[in-house]
Amino acid sequence: MQLPREVKIRIRPNGKVELETEGFVGSSCAEVSEFFEKLLTGDTDDQGSVHRELKPEYYLAETDLEQENEDRLQ
């Protein structure tokens, strides 16, 4: 069973934009983040001045996450 995927975008009063992904594994989270970064900033450079904090899920394979979800449901 796959967890739902979410993209959370926060715009702070100082104009700083924060983007967080949930439910993604491996590099798919980075691909989705990059799309929204370009959409929000209009920047076409690779990463430009973007600061990324990678979650542990980034280092998982899809099968690892599926097993982890099954273990939680039992």
C-alpha cells in the first residue's frame, strides 16, 4: 500500500518560500521539488540558490517504503 503523496508550500511573511514533500521515495521527491521550485521562482538554473534538506526517504528504494508501510499496518 502506497502512502499518499503531498507537496506542502509555505510562503513566510518575509517572502521565503518553503517546500516540503511527503510520501515520495528516492530521487522522485527531488524531481517534484525541482518542478515547483522553477514554477515558484521562475528560475531555470539547476538548484540556483535553493537550499535542500533531504529526508531519510530520499535514500530508500520504493520496495523499502512498501515493506515499511506493511509493517506499520500489522
